[in-house]
Amino acid sequence: MAKTLADLRSQRWFGDPGLRAFGHRSRTFQMGYGRDDFMGKPVVAIINTWSDINPCHAHFKQRVEEVKRGVWQAGGFPIELPAMSLSEPYVKPTTMLYRNLLALEVEELLRSHPVDGAVLMGGCDKTTPALLMGATSMNLPAIFMPAGPMLRGNWRGKVLGSGSDTWVYWAEKRAGNLSEEAWTEIEEGIARSAGHCMTMGTASTMTSVAEAMGFCLSGAASIPAADSNHARMATATGRRIVEMIWEDLKPTDILTPRAIDNGIIVDMALSGSTNAIIHLVAIAGRTGLRLPLERFDEISRSTPVLANLRPAGKYLMEDFYYAGGLPALLSRLAAKLNLDCITVSGRTLGERIEGALVHDADVIRPLDNPLKAVGGTAILRGNLAPDGAVIKPSAAEPHLHRHTGRAVVFKNYKDLAARIDDPGLEIDETCVIVLQSAGPLGGPGMPEWGQLPIPQKILKKGVRDMVRISDARMSGTSYGACVLHVSPESFRGGPLALVHDGDMIALDVDKRRLDLLVPDDELERRRAAWSPPVPRYQRGYGALFADHVTSADKGCDFDFLHAGQPTPDPDIY
Ligand code: FES
């Protein structure tokens, strides 16, 4: 239902004729605004995750001005609200520890201020899900403005992709095939502009999924950050949020189960990051929807990989944009998508992709010539992962899809780092590398350690993939036969905690199985002897996290942030 001025939430702060609004108005004048700037206008919060130490959002200082321009043009009053930047390269132990903190910050920033709607500026991995989670819980009109990918990397004329090529060339360096000088040149050429990672990592996956679910204007997720089209998209986004406020178009109108399915379909067609599973479960949870892991597997089995993007394919996001970007991919998938879903534009997804064209059929493949016949993610179950585990078969060597091997177990990441290259370590390429204590509590924060390093002595034989298992996550830019998100996690006493050196482990991707080939009575003996580790944190945010974070299969959200009774708006005095 369309809103009138009297319906605006911000009117409670600014529109009251008595004393209570006097202070709000006088303090707005204090900032140099005139009465015409804000009186009678919807207030648009621009949640800006810029910081001096987030290279993926380095252009947000400028972009936020372009968003504001659009808000002014459409008759709104923009206010910039800075929020945690969650810079993937720098934040330790892992940004995942803080995704829920940003989501909470977003929700409470919107609740506590005189805000009628929000533009959400993000893109670096955890920022997109956190912004969507917080905005969905608050449920004011909200539109997402993706940061856009950075330009292609370059080294001696070779194209470099974020993350993926770091792992490729690091393996070559460890194998003795790359000089120090070459490594330094790669370091200086791999990240050439503002913008998020330009492979199909978590950032590109989540911004694309957000667009597919209807949370940003058509095509916004694919525009490179350095392209002037990105600035114009920012202004268009600012204009649109003002209209959305008058239309009262809210996140829960957009984020329906069918829209979430659209997000999963696109995730699979992109061979997107495995992290998207955790984030989508958490986002859906904010609407009250319990999204079972099997939904990802079902959609994966019926969705071909069409985007030929690294790490599963050849190209980068800049190529994807020139090939037509996400609208072109969506047009290829039209028969599978729920095209009647409403988007932030106020029109349906089907209407938004009308006329979209593919300009390069090798980058965005047709349905009859996919990169892979089925989607990028498989959900495994078995006695080693009763609550599920994840693998990205498209990024693993096919001969490892069905493999039984001897476990070589590392108790935690320090243990792994200390022993993996030990020449005396009893391991060969048929073994299964197991890392414990890397989940939500164990990591802590479920770090992206899941692409466990292959021992140097095996790399030197030319081997580049092995079966690796952990309760960690893996960067979306990574690759390999890495079984991830094993639930329940080992730190909570899940079966992964009971694996010993020498046990046999069987992986069968086709059958979706992951099993520890140890008799039940022996496992019971081990379970009885297992004692819970000392908690990582005794105080502060870490203790709050440990008390309330859910397991990977439930999205790692805080239990008290799931959909529930509405939180009251503040009283205004
Ligand atoms: Fe920001 Fe990869 S470091 S998206």
C-alpha cells in the first residue's frame, strides 16, 4: 500500500508540532541543512561499509555521494550511516566471526535512527549477507548497492584472478617452479583497482545471488567498480529507494521462498562459492524460513553450470560483464527461474531481464553447451557428517569424486602448519587430510582454512589435488576435493573429533556419502573418552558468539536473531 507523508516513520522524529521534534529539527539545522532539505521528505539511510582498510570498498567514499545524488533527485533526504567494514584480507581471526555483528549493527542502526528506508552498500564477502540479514530483520524498504568486481589482474601478459591464482602460483612456488622476483611481480599485479574479488568467489556469488533474489537493480552486481556505469548505477539506486519508500516495498515482500530458490539456481549456474549455502540459510532464517541443505542439492542436480568463470572455469567478472552480465545469465536460465518474483524495481524478475542478450557464448554458455552438466555444489551425509557437509565437485579433480583413503589427522590449524611439510610425515596422494577444530566454535568463527595445503613432497611429484576434510569453510576462489562445513563440528564433539590417524574414510560424491570406516562400538569408545575443549573466549563479543552461534547447517546465525516476535520501535521523547 502506498504511503503518505503522515505514514513515514521519520515523521515521529521530525513532524511532531510539540517539543519532542524541536530538538531533532534544530540539530538538523545545526548540520547546515535548510528546512526544504528534509521537512516532508522520506529519510534514506545509506549504510556505508567503507573504511580506510577495505580495498574492496575503496571507492565507496565517492559512490556514497553518487547514491546521495540520486536520493536528492527523487526528493529524499539522505543520511550516511557508517557500519563495520569487514575487510576480508585484514580482519582476524576471520570476518565470519563478525558477520552477525554487522547484521546486528545494521538492524539497530536502522531501528534507532529516523529512517524510512535504506541503501545497503557492500560487496566484500560477509558484507552482503550481513547487510541483507540486518535489513530483512528490520524490514524497512531496502535496496542493495553492490561494490562491483575489481579489474582483471595482470602479470607478464597473463590474466590473474583474485585468490584462485594466488593458490595456483603459491603451489608452484612451494614446488620450486617460481622465482622470488616473479612472485613479487604477481603480488603487485593481482589487485589493480577498487572493487571486490573478480573471480566467482564469495563476493561475486553473493552480490549475484542478491540481484537474482531481487535486492538490486538489474545488472548492478556485474558492473566493474572502476566503470563509470557503476557510478550511474549508484545514482539510480539512490533514486529508486525513495520510490520504494512511498510504495512501501519491503525485504519480506521480495525475499519469498521462490525468490530464495532463484538465488540458489543462480548460485549453482555460476558454480558459486560454498559459503553462499551458509549465508542463504541465515538470510532465509531471518524471514522465518528453515532452508534445508538438501534444497541446494536438489537444485544443484537440475541446474547446469553456465558461467565459465574461475575457479571452476576460465574467465573473470570483467569478461562476464562484457558478455552481458547477470541479466544475460538469467535470460539463459529463464525456464528454470521463478520469473514472477517481485524485485526492488517494483517489477518482476521476468520483466527485468526482458531483452537481455549474451554477447559471448563462451563466457555465458547456452543450456545445450554448459561448462558442467549439473550445478556446482553437493551435500554429503554419512556417519562422519550426520548433519551434513559440502563439496564443490566442479572445482575438484574428477578421479577424487569417489575415493577411499587413510586419514592423516591434524588437531588444529597450528598442528597442520607445523607438520604438513615435514618430510617425515607418513602421507601420500591417496591419503585423506583431516583438520579438526576449524568450525564455528573451534576456529573460532569457521575460518576459510578448508583448502588444506597439499604437502610439499607431494606437490613436487606434480600432484595438485587430494581429498581434504574439515569443519572449516573455504574461500570461494579456492578449488580442490575439499569437504567442508562438516556438521556437527569437531569442537562440539561431532564425529570429526573422533577420527584417528590411519582410519579409512570413504567419499562418494555421486552417492552423496561421507563415511568413517570404523566400527560403531569403537566410535562409542572414542566418544566416551572425548572431553570438550576449553572455550576459546571467556568474555566479550567472542563469548557472546560462542553462546549463541548456530551450526553451519543452520547458517551460523545467532539463535536470538532468527525471525520471531517483532522488536518494538523505540519510543520518541
Ligand atoms: Fe574483499 Fe575478496 S577480499 S571480496
